[in-house]
Amino acid sequence: MTKNWQKWSFAVSLIGLFIAQLSCAPDPGEALNDRKRRENEDEIKAYIAKNNLNAVKDDVTGLYIAKTKDVPTGQVPAVGDEVQYYFLQERLDGLVVDSSETAAKKPGIVTIGAPTPGVITNRLYTGLQLLKEGEEAIVLAPYDPTDNKSGNLLLPAYTPVRYDIKVLSVRTEEEQIQDYLVAKGLTAAEKTASGLRFLLTKAYPDSALVKTGQTAKVKYTGRLLNGNQFDASVDGSDWSVGTGAVIPAWDEAFVKMRVGEKATIVLPSSLGYGQAGSSTKIPPYAPLTFEMEIVSSK
């Protein structure tokens, strides 16, 4: 009995030691990733030397930046800002992998804090945040495991890349709204304390004013500032006023209107769908515009 117990105890100890060794062993994938990163570093440094580039490594992102146009006073991209850019992506052997439609003057567009997966790679998105409005740069990037374009014939896995980037504009939500108001001839719109722009386009001064607690029937069309329509109610929908049942911009606009009146409102995302957006039609940090008409209120 004692000998059998000793044998069993010894066997359990061996199994425990084996499991502990396995848990401490390095992950083969991690080891490969580390080795490939070091190889990428060597490739990038050799490329910089060969092409005589004045590139500086960003220690936070690991990207190498060689600015070809420096704009010290340019606007720095921040969360919620819209960035428009041109880019050319190529391997270090010169093979072009991807590019924006520069000749057609169709820049790429991304909102900082809300990149669209599959539309912009993580390496390009990260590089854009290291540049200011108006700047141009060569960005050399080691492989990124989240890069959706890694692992294909043009861009095999663990391939370092070069981006030639030109930042056309960096626009805050407020600047986007101002640009829209000018372009659409809506500069007469009232700006409220919340940042809402309100312009009455059809007045009925003798009609009843909409009040908090009432239910208003509203016809409306909602659009992004690029003109894309995301919602509409042609016949009118019923909404509770001042109860939080609608976005803050609507609650604010409704009580500024009378039955029969029409208005155009333009709002920052803080009065709309915020940093989360809504479904697939309204992206995060999106300023919006609505054309609305109060059909009735009771």
C-alpha cells in the first residue's frame, strides 16, 4: 500500500513538473513574431541607408518616419477629427501594393478613433496620426499582425512596407460643420450653447409652439455631411418631446418650432450618436444634418 502510494505520488509530481515546464515554455508563434520583427528592423535600416533617408523611429509605434514636407504649425490629428490623405503603399523591393485614387483626386478619408476595418490598414492609420495637416512623409513599417492585407501574393506575411503619405486636411467636427454651412448657404443658422445649428426655413408664427411632454408628429430626412441619407420619414413619425426618446439635437430643436414649421439643423456627434455611431449608416463621431417639419403636436 505504501509503495503503491509512493509510486503514484512520484508520478503525479512528474506530471506536475511537465505541465509547469510547458506553461513556462515560449510560445512558438511569439518567438517567430519576435524574430520576424527583428528581421524587419534590419531590412528597414538597410533600406534607409541604401536610399539615404533621414528617417527617425517613433518609439511608441515602431514606425520610421522620413518627412519630405514639414509643416510645424499644421493641425495635429485628434480623436474625432476627419483626416483626408493620399497614399502609395509598396514593398521595400519597389512593388506597388496599393494606393489612393490620387489622379482622380479621390483622397482616402478616416476619422481618428474610428478607422474602418478593411478600408485602412493599421500601419497606414498609425502613420497618419504621426503627421500634421499639410505634411508629406515616407513611413517605413514592420509587419503588423492586424494588417488585413498581410498574407497574400502581393504582400506575404511578415513583409515590411513603405508608405508615401500626403495629409491633405485635418478637420475637427466644428470645422466640418462650418465648411458644410458655407457650402450649403446655411451660414445664417443660429448656433445654440450646445453647438446645434438651427435654421427655420418655413415659419408659422401664429401656430402652436411644441412643448416638452407632448408627442410631435415629424417629417424628416437625415443625412451625413457628405450627403449620404441614412434615415427619413415621408409621412411623419410620432416622437415624445423632452423625454430622451430622441437624440439631444431633436429634443432641443422641437421646442424651438411650431406646428407646420420647417427647419434645417446641423449637429455635432455629441448631440447625435456620439463615439459609437448607429448601425452601419452613421459612423462614430459623425456630425449630421436633418431637414424636419412639425406636422402636429398634442
